[in-house]
Amino acid sequence: MGVSKTENFSKRQNEMAALLKALAHPARIAIVEYLLSVDTCICGDIVDHLPLAQPTVSQHLKELKAAGIIKGNVEGTAICYCIEEKALAKMQVYFTQSAEKIKSKNQSKCC
Amino acid sequence: MGVSKTENFSKRQNEMAALLKALAHPARIAIVEYLLSVDTCICGDIVDHLPLAQPTVSQHLKELKAAGIIKGNVEGTAICYCIEEKALAKMQVYFTQSAEKIKSKNQSKCC
DNA sequence: TTGATTTATTGCAATATTACGATAAATGAA
DNA sequence: TTCATTTATCGTAATATTGCAATAAATCAA
């Protein structure tokens, strides 16, 4: 990503950026939406639901897991991936607060 | 970013990924938070509030604008940047719906 | 017009991301 | 143990991102 100067920003800002970055790809959005759509989280068939090769999907899953957006349990030969509720909640709170902040503002000056 | 196969995902998935990607950098998070924190949107001093050189900030602003997260009006020598309310609302709705979906789920099977 | 101020663009080096073939590792079944 | 199945890792090519110095462009003031 080039030489991101992360040390110059707050921990909270870096964490939120990392969380959003983990979701900032259509394949990872699709994975999360698929996990949200299935009722149980036995998810050995994620690869079949995505238009990407298995190593690519595995890499995206790894990124989502590293960011704490999903979690995975070994389940025999398969692996069971599920949404990590807390991560989604964090983003929901962040955008809800931001949306509230903007509504309470007086923006009539120029825009 | 390598060769993202965007054509294989839905328009909605690509749009959400693009919106999140635009925010997925601490500098851009910081810019949006700064714009949220000032009451009027006369914002010629964004550069002074960020630990980055002026061309770098300008580039981040361009990205945010291209994604529709902020809008800018020429205001004499300065430029007035403001939050685009609709973009934030989109993300808020997306995560609120996702969070609701996960709460209504039966995840007891394995995670 | 000239100069000062502010923002945008260009060009480039350093690094990160994406995708996938090949292959490895892990597990259960026979 | 051997085989089949599933997921992870490695290696690599193609492309994208980040940051900044240098410079351009735009606007206002004098």
C-alpha cells in the first residue's frame, strides 16, 4: 500500500481503517454477506459460492479473520467460518455516530 | 491492488466495497472526522490538521470526493470541503442491517 | 500585470494487493 | 497405511496505493 504513516494517526483511527480495509473488496463483502445469509455456520462451501479460485478465497478468508471480522473453527476435514458479531457492531456504531453528528450540524455556510 | 475481478460481483457489492475502500485509510478517516468536528464547512485548513504533505492530502481528498464521501466548493482562493451526508447514511444502513441480520440468526451450531 | 496564497497535478520510488498454479498440510475413510 | 477431500501456503506476475518533491493552475490583492 505504499508507506502508510500509520504512526501519525490515533490508534482508534488506525483500527477503524484496518476494519474497513478488510471489507473493502467485493469478494470479502460477498463472503460476509454469504455468511450472513446462511442460518447455520457450517461453511465449507464458501469457495463454491464465489467466482474465484480456491487459493484466492482462502487468502480473503485469512484477511477477514486477521481483521477479526470472521472466526473459524476446524470441523473435521472442513472449516466452519462465522461472522464475528463484535466487529460488525463496531462499524455500525461508528457510522451511526457519524451520521448523527452530521445531522446535528449547521452546514448552511457553503455546501 | 492487482487484478480485481469486479465484473464477477454484483453492482451493489462493488459499490459498497468502493465506498469502504475510500475510507479504509487512517488519513481519510482523519479527514472525515475533522470535517465532522467543525461546525461550518469552510475547510481550507485540512492540510494543517494532518501529519502529511500538501500533495498527499490533496490526493486523499480527491479520492474521498471521487467516492462521493465528501464534496467541495471553490470559495475564492480556498476550497470548501464538506461531508456528503448520503454516503455516510449508506454505510450506516448497510451495517445496521447486517448487525440486525446477525442478531436474528441461530449460530449455536459451531461458533 | 505582478506577487502571494492555496490547491491540483505530474512523476517517481517504495511497498501492498490481487489472483492463481503448484504444492503442502490436515483430516477422515477404507 | 493409502487415498480422497478440504484448506493453507508458497511463489510469482500484474497492478494499485502511498507519499512527496517539483511544478502547475487558479484566484485575489495591490
